[in-house]
Amino acid sequence: MIEDILSSHLPELTAIRQDIHAHPEMLFQEERTAAIVAGELQRLGFQVTTGIAKTGVVGTISNGSSSRTIGIRADMDALPIAEQTNLPYASKYPGKMHACGHDGHTTMLLALARYLAQTRNFDGTVHLIFQPSEEDEGGAMQMIEDGLFRRFPCHQLFALHNLPGEPEGQIMVRPGPITAAVDIATIIVQGVGGHGAIPHKSVDPIVAASSLVMALQTIVSRNVDPLDPAVVTVGAINGGSMATVIPETVKLLVGLRTVTKPVREMMLARIRDLSHAHAKSFGCTADVQTGIDSWSYPAGFNTPAEADLVRQVALDMGQDPARIDMRGPFMFSEDFSSMQEIVPSCYFGLGAGPGPMLHDPGYNFNDALLVKGPAFWARLVEKALPQP
């Protein structure tokens, strides 16, 4: 049984996962993690390519005579979060932490590599793609620019994310929109600084920016169809340094999440229009930077055949279709969506059981998934690339 084979490797896999957890790396600096991945793949007999998007790794294994190829992606990077788990394998790097479970995603793919090398119960080629910098700066896009799919063509492509709070091992998937586009807008509200005791001789950008924060919330409530998921979040507002001084500028960082192109374009236009008009009403000006002046990820889209394959594997494992079938997309964003624009693909969720949420300083990956996740991957490979 697949789970029995993987369980025999669990102690070593757990040690690998916890070692990666203790040494988090981010932003194309995943050199230690990439070395662990490459070393393990080479030991197993994979063809290994390193240095894609600086620290990305691809391991390739073929069996039989079929020309069919599939790719499975795992992300390797960590987050700029100070860990608060007090675990014996907690982060050794202050201010950096695997708070999203990418240490687990990487190790699950290494577990799959062990299974495929041991059993070779498939006919075709499997590319295991280990991606840097998913959390920021677009590692997927960099891998594509480095020729990922030209060098490692894939007929189908898959990726998952662990989901704390969902039943352990539960698969969650849907065809169509699956992750939100993310756009970051930087708004600089410009006023006229001055003494806090004589505000009438200044133009206060803090008051204007504070009012703008509330006005931005009306974009979703009054401009977006209620059946179209969308979110506006003002995640940072910075301005001033003293209680008695009116500053010249205030900076807002705004995150936009959408799942359709028309809504995305409308929201970007509305944030510019509202910012300019609202600032002007207070005697200020607003400079709004989006797109080329910041970073963004497109919405993810699951192609029907690939989403159905994931669903069928989950059904074959005896999972309840009512739990498998998602009502709507995830509203978080994923740069796997850049790969989805090129290759027929599916992104889906894997329940992680109870525990702190993703990006929480108390989060820890559930090591039971080091069997359940690769067991699903193994079944998907064998169903996608069946032996004659």
C-alpha cells in the first residue's frame, strides 16, 4: 500500500522537514534548502537541474515509453515573521519563519520522489519543480523567464497548499477560478506640513488619508457585483513622527484581491479615481502607484480536466464529494497562477487539521501530512501516467 511505503520513510522525512523549518530562507536566497533538495534527488537517481531562478531546482524521472509529462510544484521559501512556537526545531534565524508550511510542501515532494524512485509504477515523465520566492517577488515568473517549460515541458501541472482548520488530509478543489489576483497599490497623500497648534495654516494629509481608508471600502460594497469575490485591505498607513507636528505626506499600502479580469481592472481604476478625488477634497494631492511600480500576481485558474483528475483521485480515496467540491475560490493569492497561464493545471487545498492559521507566528506544519500528502501525489501520478 502506498501509505505503508511512505510511512517507512516518515522518521527521515520528519527530520528533513524540521531541519528546513529550523533554517528558513526567503527571496531567492534558498541556497541551503535547494542544496538539500538537490542532494536528495541526486541520491534517488533523478536528473537534477539547479540554478533556475537562482535557487530553483527541478528533478526529473522517467519510466516506460510514454511521451506524456506532468509537473508537480512545491514552494521552498519562508516569511519575514518572528517565530513564537518554542519548538525544539524553531527558526534559528531571527525574523524569519516557515509560517506558511512551505517546508512541508518541499518535504512532501521529496517524499513523492522517494516513492517514485522505489516503485516506478507509472509510464511517462514526472518533473518535480521546487520553486523559490513564492511569497514575494514572483519566483514562478522568474522560473518561467529562465525557460522552465521550454526545458521541462509539461502536459499537465499541479500544486497544493496545506490548509489549517480543514480536516487532515481532506482535498478541496474546483474548476475555474481558484486563487485571487493580488495587486499592491502604494498611495502617497501629499499635504502641507506645519505646527499642530495651528492646523489651519497647514494641509493635513493624515486626516485626508484616514478618510480615504474608509472611502476605499466602498469599492467592494458599492462597485462590485456581490457574486464576484473581491477584497480591499489597507495593510499599512504611515505618516508623521510627533503628536505636535502635521507631516507633509502619508503613505498607504493597499492590497486588492480579485478573481476576474474586469473586476480587477475596475478596482484598480476606482482606487486611482477615489484617491485623487478624495485627497483633492481635503486640499491634498495623491500619487497612486500600481502595476509597473509595484508587484502583482494574476488570478489562478484550474482547467476542467486537471481539476477533475484531482477530484477523481480524492473520490477514489473515499473522500466525501461534499467536502471536496469548493463553493468558491481561495481569496489568497499564489504566483503558481503565472504557471497556470501557460500549462493546463490544477491548484488545490490539503486539509492540515486543527492549529494556528497560515502566516501566524505560532504556526507549525502537521508532519502527518508527510504521508497523506505524498500518498495523494503518488495516486495522481499513477492515474495521470498509467502503465499499459
